[in-house]
Amino acid sequence: DHNLPGMSGLEFCREILQRQFPVPTVLLTGGGSEHLAVEALKMGVNDYLIKDLEGGYLNLLPVVLPEVVKRHHERLLRQKAEDDLRESEERFRHAFEYTAVGMALMSIDARFFKVNRAWCEMLGYPEAELLNMTVQQITHPDDVTANMAEIQRVVEGQHTSFQMEKRYVHQKGHIVWGYLSVVLVRNASGEPLYFISQLQDITDRKRMEDELRQERASLAERVRERTEELSKTNAELSRAVRLKDEFLAIMSHELRTPLNVILGMSGALLEGGCGDLNERQSSALRRVEENGQHLLGLITDILDLSEIGAGKWELQYGTF
């Protein structure tokens, strides 16, 4: 009520509103004016009623109060929705600006209209300069076609988003490899509005992959060269084995044959096949025969070892 002891109803409403009590407020006055009502509404009072002598305002209370409560509730819901929206926008702005990942908002025609600090630092451009550029201008020429094709497929509705590895041209001219993730935002009617892009710098990873590829190629080349060397060595070993076999064949034929003749003749002479021998002659022939037998044994042993090495003999182990 406006006429209260100690303070006016307007002052009381101001006190309630300053303390932010979550209740609707209706000013009821019998001596107030339209000016008072306007002042009360400006202050934040939800509604007002002017008392009349006939008490007709009492009939209005069941109508006015539910409507006031309804409007107050709707205002609270609207206020909460606006607060939630501001909070959400603030969270997005904070995440957008301070994340370590590059983020950008891009129009349907591939023009930037918002970029964060990480995106600018990654590519070396000031924000103002990037906002006057298109995706094509900062993309490596060899990657432009593939990038624009992915954008077109998303706009046409073939996909809702895409990811790709691509090369960017840094403001200083060198290449920056990035892993790009893009999603398209549409309105309630499904019409495309803008793109949200995230960019991660993968230049170091790409450099390591290139170094690994080069190391693998170098290793493959070294293996090829070593294989060639081993092939040459095997060929030389095969030639040496062949020469050894030829030598053994020659030794078997050219040495054993005349040696057998020498041994046979010396044996025949010792047996008197050519007449009697004196002691000195017999002694010399026995020395010839003994040394011949020794040499024949050596040749036989060499041939046996050669056959063992060639796998022609089967060794059997036993106890003697």
C-alpha cells in the first residue's frame, strides 16, 4: 500500500527491489496519481492498482495478481535464458580466445571473420590482416583444390564436417603443416551459416615422418648395397670352391697316377723284378717307397677332407 506508517509504499517497493526479493510487486494506492504509477513502474514494480471508494479494485485483484505472477515468472525465465546465453557465450569466447589450438570462424565463401590468438601465432599473421583474407590465400597452392572440394561437399550436405592434413603458407613464406577440423553450423531451417575450424600444428610430426622415411630409404639402399656385396662375395666363394674342386681333381689325377706308378715300380725293383740289387740300391728304393706311401697318404687325406666338406661322407659318432 502506498500510504504506510513511517514510509511510503513507493519507498517500501524500492527497499524490496534493492534487496532483490524474487517476488512480484504490485503497488496499491488510494491517493496516488498516474505520475506515481509511472514512477513505480520505472522503478521495477510489476503493476499497480488505484483504490476506489466503491471497492471495485477488490474485484480486480483475482484478475491482476495471477497475470502479474505469470508475467513475473515469464520475466524470470527470460532473464535466466538471457543469463544462460551470456554465460554460454562467455565460455565460448574464453575457450575460443585462450585455447592452445587455433580456432577460426569462416563464412560460407571461405572468408575469415573471427580468428583466435593461436591461429594468428601459428601462421604469423596479425588478426586484422587475416580477417581480410580467404582460406585460399593462406593455403599451399597444391592443397587448395582438395580443401575447397571438402568445403563444397559439407555445404552440399554430403557430410557435416571434415578433417584433413594440409599445408599453409606462413607469413614469412615457409610451410606450416596443419591438421584441420571443420564443422558447418546451420540455422533451424538447415541453411548454412558459417564454419567453425580448429587447427593443430603438426609441422614437427611431419618433419619426423619425413626423416623416418629418409632413414628407411637410406637403410633400404644400404641393404641393397650390402646384398650386392654379398652376392659378389658368394660368387667369388663359388669360384674359389670350383677352383678347389678343379685343383683336387687335378691333384687326384696328375699326382696320384704317377705316384702309383713310382710306388709300383719301386716295389717291383725291391722284389727283384729287374735283377738282384745290392744293399745300397735296396735301401734307396725302400726310402723312395716309404716317402711315396707317405705322400700318397697325405693326398688321400686331403681328398677325404674335401669330400667331407662337400657332404659326401656321413659321419657316425661312436666310442673307441
